Amino acid sequence: MEHKLLGIDIGGTKCAVIIGKIDENSRIEIVGKLSFPTETPKGFEYTISRVFETTDELLAQCGLTTDEISAIGISCGGPLDSKQGLVMSPPNLPGWDNIPITALFEKKYGVRTALQNDANACALAEWKYGAAQGAENAVFLTFGTGMGSGLILNGQLYTGTNDMAGEVGHIRLEQTGPVGYGKAGSFEGFCSGGGIAQLAQTKALEKLQMGENVSFCESFNHLNQISAKSVAEAAFAGDSLAIEIYRICGNYLGKALAILIDVLNPEVIVLGSIYVRAQSLIEPEMRKVILHECVSHSHRVCRIVPAGLGESIGDYAALSVAVYLIIE
């Protein structure tokens, strides 16, 4: 039996509405998509009204009614309560305080609706349709602006006692270092877009103060313009300092992955965003550290791979939340 699904991807920068369909083998096809800028200063009520308008527009474009939609899946940054369907003050969505978002969608459209944080939603997507297909135990790491994770354990999404499982970015790896997730020296501090930029700013400042040139930073006035992307571009061009920054990132990624492998014993760890784009800069040091740190029996059975869904992962993530609602 074919199911038609609605996916809602809510982010601090943009929101997207996606319609997809799955067949009896749970293969998914994206039928249509519309998106718009979030405009966070205008608040929750403005954004949710735009989401509803965009949903209605996309349904009309695809010639569908809500009676034909089997389930709605919502992917949104946390913290949230997936069991009660509440969005609880995400930092990238100011004013979204204890919003009963699943109830709002069910009231408007009369369709079963489920909510997951974006890391969990992406874990579902990679597990069902991406690089973790077929695994019983898998870890997905966002490795983008921040470092969050989604956990598939014993063939099920694991969310913990109050939906806070997988907050690996908060793990402290050093007493000092780049700040991520409100903690200096954290996993997110060393392995995220913001953390890499902080590390690069520190290294560039050291060089500039010694009168040395830095290819990815012209002067002291440009320190705040350094980004993970600009450092990666310099590294790919052969800049030794940029290469060293990504080597450091790989070192701490290896330390954190070794902990996850030893504790969770997964079959596969899927790494998103920055790892997909800069794998060759990160992987050699990461694997060297894992080999040294891990229990060999656990390391041997764990694959570490880049995410398989590419730029479409957000679309698949929202739809996967709806799929999981049907098959759960």
C-alpha cells in the first residue's frame, strides 16, 4: 500500500514543507517541496502561519487533500518533548516556548503528527534511506554548526528518559579549548563549524602576533571573518596551518568516536555536513586515534562513513519522522 506523507522541516534560517510517498517496501519518493526564510524576529505565530500557508499551497500544487495524507512528520531543533509534541525554547527559534506543535497540526489537518529533534530525524533518514541502511545499531552525528547525534539502538530510535539522549556535543574532551554547547573543550567545541572557526582564530592570532602571514586571514581585523569553510579551502590549497587545524579537529573527533564505539558498540557511525565536505582532511588523524583508543573487538565491527543523503537529508529527515509514526 502506498502512503502519502507530509514533512515539515523547521530551522532558524529556513523552513521547508515536503510531500513524499512511500510504497509497500518503504521506499520514499519526494513529490514536492516549498520553503521560505524563517524570519525569527517576527516570532512563532508569524512563522507557524507561514508554515500552514505553505502547506496548503503545496497540497494544492500536488493535487492532494489532507484526507490523502497518512502522517505528518516535523523535524525541529531541540530541546523538545517528542512524546508530548512540544517545542521548548530552541536557541535558534526565540519565542518558541513550550509550543504544542503536533496538536496544532492535528487540529488543523486532522492527520496524525509526530515531532523529533533534527538530529534524531536525520538519524532516522540515514538509517532508512542513507548510509546506515540495514544496521541494527547506528549513530548519526550532525557535525555542522553544532555537534548533536541521533541513536538507533536495537533497531529503534533511542531518545532517552526525557528526549535528551544523544547530546554528545556536551562531552568535555579537554579542560580548555574552543567553546561549544556552553562548555570550553567540549566535543562540539573541537568538532563543529563554530568550534573550528574558534580554533582557527586562535592559531591565526598567534601567527599574526609573530609577524607571520596567514593565508586565510589577512590581518587582525579579519579574525572574525574566519570560518570552517574558509579554513578548509585553505587546507585543500595546501596551507600548512589550515591542515594542522583540521588535523586537530580529526584528533578530537577520534577521541569522541572511540568513547561512542566503546560504550554503544554500533555497527556504523554516520557523519554529516563538515565530514562529508572535508573527509580527506579529517579522516587520517581520526582513524589513527580510534585505532589507539578503542576496544579492538568493538572497533573491528564499526564502519565510519559520511552521510549518504547529501543536501536532501533535511527533506528525508522530516518525512522519515512521518514514516516512523506509521511503522512504529
